[in-house]
Amino acid sequence: MNQDKPKAYVNTIGCQMNVYDSQILAGLLQNAGYEQTHDPDLADLVLCNTCAIRHKAEEKAYSFLGRFAGTRMRGKRPVTIMAGCVAQKEKEKAFVRLPYLDLVLGTQAFGRFETHLKALAAGNTRIVDIEPSENIFEGFPEDSITEKFQVSRFVTIMQGCENFCTYCVVPYVRGKEKSRDPSAIIQEIEVLAQSGVREITLLGQNVNSYAGNNRTVSFADLLHLVSRVNKVERIRFATSHPKDLSTDLVQAMKELDKVCNHLHLPVQSGSNQILKRMNRKYDRDTYFDRISALRQACPDIALSTDIIVGFPGETLSDFQQTMNLLETVEFDAVFAFSYSARSFTPAAKFSDQLDEQTKRGRLNELLNFQEQITEKKNKAFIGKNVTVLVEGDSPKPRDGLIKKNKNTRQMFGRCDENKIVHFASDQAQIGDLITLQIINAYPHSLWGEVCESD
Ligand code: 5AD
Ligand code: SF4
């Protein structure tokens, strides 16, 4: 470590888009002369990139920053920055709980981050920038990509959302939909591919409505363009809205070998009445039709979804329809959340809010039910061969089965269907694509053996 350079700690809460944004912010900090540290207590600058999607995530941001900028702070303390969605939502209000906060940096203000850093260095404090920007993708230096070698990387292709689902704060904190210029996207992916990245996940709140280059490039077109980049072996994307899942996109998923055999398609609820009150703009039959079309075009496609349990007015019968939808579709993975009322959103003002106990009870019931489905779906892989992109060492050795391999390095990768597969090999390298035969399955991962030909 360089003793002279000031140190910055970046904490990321929330979704994949925040992970991407934090990389940009970390790159801008590096350009401003900071070195990254992994210990916030050693940092001269502490930045928290925040998430406002649920109350819990927002509390996490306040409690983390409270250690450095809270009411009980005394004496020497680092420069503190709240960035992202909570910053955009809270504005000056952030100072009530964090009186020593130095900068509130909104979701569209990253292009002005360097200017604010200079102002902070000159002794200014309590700066708030939540202004919108014409082009939020402009002004990021190419070398803002700071992390060393990684095989899989996120690339943001659009920002914002105009769907206004009645529970969701995103349209209020991320602003209008803006599609990034396709040539800038491809250029970034080419740089990543040259540095060893093999898998790209294209990100946006609603990637299906991507409309680049003055609406002349659709999301399906973009998938074709990314497919042509040399050395990119795999393409994933998130998140898709069922109402915008076009036949062009299904066709592109079928045609393009590099596009993975997995789709995350949030349904949120299985009840038509609740879907309507959520303003999702589709009903359960339309959702089933989309799934059928997908499964027809891409047999064995792995599917995952998001569910909100305990939306205002959700009756037991509504909840049972959601359970029935899970039983019918048999998703490979489900991310389920208890409804959390958010400022600005219409649903927060609905009079028929459910109590916490009911919401928690339904969430647990749903998670337990889905766990059996996920395990069943994973077990169906036993005996099959899958190709995984090797990502690194397994965090901890697995069960007794693995003991027989205990002197061999244990690694993991993801298969096309986005399932984590652990295996033992002394030859495999991070970034390799290798074929494994699945010999065991667990609720959250698979175990495979390297096939002889590899
Ligand atoms: N309460 C609970 N979950 C929410 N999500 C979005 N807003 C809320 C909320 N107010 C969930 C949705 C979305 C995922 C990213 O977060 O399921 O798809
Ligand atoms: Fe939120 Fe709905 Fe937009 Fe997704 S589509 S970000 S849930 S408003």
C-alpha cells in the first residue's frame, strides 16, 4: 500500500446496477488520487452507494453511515458520502440523521462527482447534488473500470423506469428511462473482453424497452451486436418486464448461442386483482402465455422471478393464487420479498395495508414451498452434462461426497442455466469453460465431476 495516498472505502448496498455504479465511483475516486481500502476504519473517505427499494435497505445505509457521520461522531472522522437511490430520495433530509455527512450524491450526479470531490478538498461540506442530467452516461473515463481480472462483469445499458408499478420507488429515484448509446456499450464490452472478461450481464430496470440510437436499436438488436464481440462467450441480462417480452427478443434468445438459457422474469403476484392494483399491465394468463412461448422457443430454459408477498389488500385467496402460479410454472429460483411501503408510491397510501405478522407468515410459507421446487429442478440435472464458466475457488468444501476429493482444489462456476456448480480440479483455471457431469444437487447448488474429454 502506498502510505502517501489517501484511502477510500466504498460500500455497496442493493442491486447489480449499484455494483456497476460503485465501480464507476471507485474509478473516479482513483482518478482523484485515492487508493481503495477494504477496511472502513482506515479510510480517509467513506462512500456508501445506497438502495431505497425496501425500508430495510434504506435503514442499512443510515446505520452504516451513522458510524462515520452520525450524531455521536466526535473528533477525527473521514469524509463521508451518501450516493445513489437513498441520496436521491432523502436530499437535505439525510442531514437530520447524519449531521456530519459531507456529500449527498444523487443517481444522476455521478458526472459531477469529481467537481464535488474538489469542493470537499477545498473545505466545503454538506453538499447536495440531486439534479437530473441530460446524458447520465457521459463523462465516465474509460479507466473507471478498477477491479482487477474478473471473468464476469455487469454493463449498464439503460437507466430509469417509467412503468410506475404502484409499490416501487425506482421511477422516483432513478428518473425517466434513458438508453445508453449502443456504440459506447460495445466499446466498453470490447475493453472488458480484452482484459479477460468472458461473461457480460446487460443491466437496466427494464432492459426489454431498450431503445438506443434515437430508438433505432432494440434490445434484440443489441443482443446481436454484443454477440459479435470476440472473446465474449456468454451474455445474460436483467431485468425483463413481462409486458415487453417481444417475439423478437424470444427469437434472439433462440438464435444466439452466446445468450444464456435463462431468463429472470418478475411476475410479482399470481392474482389478477393484485397485478392490477400493482399496475403491472398484464394478467396471469398473459404471463403463462409468455412462458409457453419461451419454453417453445428455448426448451429447458431456466426461469427465475421476483414475488412481493403481502401487497395491500392481498387476501388469502390472492396469496394462494401466487402459490398456484409457482406450482404451475416451477421456477428454478424465486426472489421473494415482504411488501414494504415506500415514500412517493401510490400503494403506500392504500388503506388496506397488511400487518407484519401476516406478511412474514406468507413469505415463509412461500419460501419453504419454493425451496422444494428449486431442489426438484436441481435434482433433474443429475446425470446431465453442463458447461460451466469457472469463476473461482468454492468458499467452503461441501459435504461428505467431496471428502474423497479433499486434496483437490474445489472450484465453482455457473452453468448456462445460471446454477452454481461446484467441482474438484487441479487443472481448471478461472475463465475456463469446462464440461461437468452433475452427480449431486442441493437447494442452492449442484456438484459436478469433470468429464474425461476435458
Ligand atoms: N416492497 C417489497 N419488494 C419490492 N420490490 C420492489 N419494490 C418493493 C417494495 N416496495 C421488489 C420487486 C422487484 C424487486 C427488485 O424488488 O419484486 O422486482
Ligand atoms: Fe419498479 Fe416496476 Fe420499474 Fe421494475 S418495472 S423498476 S418494479 S416501477
